[in-house]
Amino acid sequence: MHISAKADYAARALLELAREPDRPLTCEAIASSQQIPFRFLKSVVGELRRAGLVRSQRGCEGGYWLGRPADEITLLDVARAVDGELLTLRGEPLDGLDYPGPAGGLPGVWRRIEADAAAVLGGTTLTALLPAQADRKGAA
């Protein structure tokens, strides 16, 4: 399974936003903190905004916030927001995949891998990934 740079950067950016949910962060601040190329991050954040995972405000007091609470955003949401399908074979979804003869059982294995990955990612929220100390700040 391949985890794209976009999915990794998107998750890291959202975790930065989740760490201090009451104040906006700029792309520059997120890129610097997470050592992510700024121009790439800017396009990733745009995709997250279109998916509703972040919201933005322009101006001198602007920046980005989470689009919904951190405990309602899963890694599956993040991966699908920036990559679309979770697992593909040669760029195609696994839905209609069918092989003849002795390879007939292989598509079922690929679909099980996708389902298992979706279960892990879907069961992991941003809140679950935050260090305990940051969690207490958000609750205070």
C-alpha cells in the first residue's frame, strides 16, 4: 500500500490545527512547524478546504482552522479528501476488478486489504493522535 505525500502532509497539517483549535494558523506556520514544502502544502490545504476539513479566513487575523471537531475527523476522511480512492490497482478502483482462472481469488484479497486499511484509518481520529498534553490544553 502506498501512502501519498499529499495524505501525509494533509494529516500533519490537520494535526497542527487540532493542537490549538481556537486560533488560526497560516500555511507558512504549518509548513515551518512540520517541515513541509510551502507551495505543496498550499495546494493540499485547498483540497482540505474543499472537502470541509478546514475553513479559512482572509486578512491579517486570518488563517486556517479545522472545519469540524478533531474527534470527528478520521485519517480515512483525510486520505479520501486528497487522494480519492483509498486503494487502486494501476490507478483504477477495485470495485469491478475480476481475473480469470487461477487468479480469480486475487481481487478479493485486494478488496480485503482495502477494507482493513479503511477500518484502521476510519477508526483513527485526529484527537486520538494528539499528545496527551495538547489534549488537556484543548479541554481547558
